Amino acid sequence: MTLLLAGDIGGTKTILRLVEASDSKQLHTISEERYRSADFPDLVPMVKQFLAKANTSTPEKACFAIAGPVVKNTAKLTNLAWFLDIQRLEQELDIAHISLINDFAAVGYGILGLNKQDLHTLQVGKFQPTAPIAIIGAGTGLGQGFLMKQQDKYQVFPSEGGHADFAPRTELEFQLLKHLLIKHDIQRVSVERVVSGQGIVAIYQFLRDRKIHRESPEIAEVIRTWEQEAGQQEKSVDPGAAIGNAALQASDRLSEQTMQIFVEAYGAEAGNLALKLLPYGGLYVAGGIATKILPLLQDGRFLLTFTQKGRMRSLLEDIPVHIVLNQHVGLIGAALHAVGL
């Protein structure tokens, strides 16, 4: 058995997990803790506190998934004043082998460690074991990536596909595009501005300002508070979650239409990714939003826009589409990546 340390490092929270890995790469969790990232000046004291509490020997290997780019074995978190360097971490933590990987790359590795109960299948498709695997996930931003099989192993490739251009399909979406261009005084709109947590709010504000439906006092108060807290690192409300919940409960027509546009744009972008990769190994929808709005992804609109690609429709109908239900897929991926160090 090999003792491993896996971490999911974010600007707001960090999750550390101590894992035993067998020769067959089966993972067994020994200990797990969640920390508020801002409570620590650096990752090192947090890890030392975690290992001291776990009261175990020093891990042989560690892998940390980082919410941000990893360049030349270093990483600087977007919303946190931490600068991580592999050589320094190995020395100060006395761990022989440490790696830093992008958090969405970790999701890619984590896909390989999921079980049937960790997934909800939207479309069975026609699985091909040697074909590429695609991953897409809306959360704070929009992550995209893919896996390619090389002999008996998969190689994970992250991408910046979430920053590709938003492609409106309907008259209302064209109006949304124009609204975002003018509001932000920008030359182009990335798909991440629409298909993400911030995108849900942007769609809602667009519909609200056009007075398409009456705004409910409850959601209006959440949006107002969020707007007043703009620029603050921590916010007291989550408007995307409030809008999503109201849509799930069918208690607010403005929120329902917001989520309809969001889900359709999400499905369309997943279809765009699928056209580029033809991932008959499966397209996996990860990210924090999918599990929270699962019924809205199941009602047919996501798959409709996913497959609505003209003459290519039949190709996309053969691609397996799965929703990732396990919110710790990144931690699983970090542990699996550590196994191979």
C-alpha cells in the first residue's frame, strides 16, 4: 500500500484527503478535512496541521489540484495570495514526490476513478473504448478538457475552451449577446460569461432589465445584496443558487426562464465540444452546478440543444452523456495522479 496526500486547493476552501492506494490503484480514504483557505498564509502550515491531526506517517507522494494555471511546476492562486512551488513544497513538507495540476485536469483524472453510482446517464449512446473522453463543467467558470487513450493509459489534456466565443442560437440569445457587449464594453463575449455561475446571474439581469417577467421580492433582495457586495472576496449570498432553486420549485417565472436559457446554452456548448472531439468514450458534465440543477438537465432541453447540430445530429446521438454526481471527483483525480508520480 502507498500512502498519498490529495488536495483540492481553492481561493475560498481547501480539502485535503489522506489516501492509501493498492497496487491495483484502488483508493481507500484514511482522513479528510476541509479548511478555509484564507485562514492560512500558505499551503505548508495547513498540510502540517492536517497530517498532525491524522497522526500518521509522512505520505510518499502528494498531488494538489489548483484553481488556476500551473506553469513550470509553480502556481499562483487567482483569489488567494499563495505562491506554490513544487521544489519548496517537497523540502518543507518532506514529501519525496509532489505535483501541482490544474483543478479541471484533476477532474479529468477523477473520471477514471468513478463508479456507476457516481454518474447519472442522460444518453446511453454507443460507447467506444478507444475513443476520446470529453469533460465540461460549469461552476465559477466553465472548464473544458479531454482524455486520449494511449495504449493502456489515458492522458489528460486541459483546455481553455470556456473562453471560446459564445454562439447565440435564438433571437433572445442574440439580444443577450448584445446586452453583454454593451454592459461590459467588450469586443467579444466568451461562452463562460453565459454558461457559469456568473452567467446565470447575467442572464437573470438581462431578462429583468427587459421586464419580460415581474421580479419577485425574494430574488430581487438576493441580487441587490450580491450587487452591493461586488468586489468583495467573500459574499453573503449566492444568487446563482437562489435563481436555480426558484426555477426548480417553479416559484418564480423570471428564474425559470433564466435557467431555461442557461441549460440550453450549456447543452449547445457541450455539443460544440463533442463535435470537435467526437468523444464516443463519453462526454462527462462535471462542475458544481450540474448536480444542483439535475432535474433541469433531465427534462430534455440539454440533450435537445446538445444534438441540435443539423446534419451532425446522428453523430451526437451516439455519444454517451453522463452527469458527474460525485462532488469530490477532483480529489479522486488528484489521488490517482499521485499514484503515477
